[in-house]
Amino acid sequence: MTDITTIGEILIDLTQTGVNGAGIPQYDANPGGAPANVAVAASRLGASTAFWGKAGEDGLGAYLRRVLEEGGVNCAGLLAGRQATTMAIVSVDADGERDFRFVRGADQELTPQEVDEAAVRSSRILHFGSVSLTPGLARNATIFAARTAHKNGRVVSYDPNYRPALWASRADAVEWMRLPLPLVDIIKLSEEELPLVTDLSDPEAGSALLARQGIRLVMVTLGSRGVLCRWQGETWRQDGVAVKVADTNGAGDTFLAAVLSRLCRRTPENPLEDLTRGELEDILAFANRAAAITCSRSGAIPAMPTLEEVEAMA
């Protein structure tokens, strides 16, 4: 049985690093896509992981496959799309403000028929995000996978990651980001994303609403202030770990991967069964350390720590 299967986008983060002597922007091509990030991070932290999605039959797609395989991720579900590998282009203006644009491609092509139901049923946790809920065939594939996992009693994890450039309107994003909530057991979202799925900006009130909708574990990330957690009717804030920040890219994915990987170390087949607050506090402390290490380095996947590095930080 696989600990964690993630489904969704895998792409190239084309990030501006500066300009050359002629004033021409220079970019680094980094591996990315939140579900792919989670799969690699959880694998580095000791979980068995698999990824389902599509990349292009091009050099970038081959590079992404190599990154996942080197990260210990089962790539049987990384399929070849007809279109080119998707890219997220991050440009920086003279004031340091970042601008995100997406060149969508193969990541949108995954169909429900290409999702291996047996692989979903044999995973303890299925994880997905909201980028694959944007228009495209992958929307149906993602929802199909989540419904299959839910129907078979598997834990479903969701990260509603809002990227305005991918949606026709905020209202469209809100509708689709909320649609899978009845299938979800674990949700991780930021303070900024909380109002999109709850209409509430207060983490206490928003997490309570999500719990009433049936989500068992709610985690609202608060940046340097740590995370607010709601579990079994209790809420508390777990402090973050102070660190000199080099790059926050991938920190949220590392945090969630760390939580999921630690849950999978528990012996029950369902990782949430009989989970105590004390256990969860230890898990969140571990996840905050892992995210802090990622923040202290540049890049997303290249910055993600190993289990030994996080344990040495305790």
C-alpha cells in the first residue's frame, strides 16, 4: 500500500533571477506544481509516494520525470500529454513585485479514464490542490480520484491554492474551490485563501465552519506566526520556527507533506484514527521545522529537507 498519492499539476516554474548586462531578463527553470512538490517532500521525509498527472513529451517533461524519480516518487501515473509541458512564468518588476503568468499545456489533459482506481484505493492518503480544478479535463480526473478515495474510506487531503490568473473570475474560482469540500478529511490553507472557501477571514470562525462541513483536520497557515489547527472540536496555534528566509517558495507544500508523512507513520490503516491532540502537536512541530528549512534555502523541490535534517533540528 502506498502512503500518499498526489494528483494534479506538474510544471516548470520559470522564475526571473535578474537581468544580464544588456538588460535582458534571466530565468531559472525549476521543477514545480504543488502536488508534485508534496510527493517529493513527503518521500524525502520517509513516506512512500506516487504522483498522477501529465507532462509534455519534451525535454522539460523528461526533466520533471527525472526529478520525481530521483526524489523517490512512483511515476507510473506520470503520463505523456499531447501538448507541451506547462510553465508558470514569474517575472519581477523594478520595485521587486512578482507577476505570475501561466502557459498551460499537458497538465490539463489528464482524464478520469486515465486515473488508476486501484492505485487510489491502495493509497492511505489521496492529496490534490485547486489548480487542477481550473477548466480542463484534469478537473474531472481530480474530482473522480477524490470521490473514489472518499467512497473507499481513504483519507482525502486538499490544498485550495488560489492563482487568480488561472480563473475567469473570482466567483468561478470560489465555486470550484468549494465543490470538493464534502469529500475532504484534511485541509491546509492560508489566511488569504480562507475567505475564498468560507466567506470568513477569522481563522477560528473559518476553521469551525469547515469542521461543521465534515472536514476532520483543518490547518490555517499563518506565515511566521505558525499555524492554527482545529481537531476534534479544539483549536490552538502552533508557533512557527524562526529562520533567516531565503525563499518561501514550496514552504507550504513542505509543511503539508510533513504532516501527511508523519500521519502515515501511525499504525492504523486510516492515519486519522484515534489521533490525539498530543500526537498532532508533535506532528505540527515537525512540519514547522521542515517548512523552516525549506524557507532557509532557494527553490522549492531543491530546498526541501530530508528526514534526517528535520530530526536533527529538533
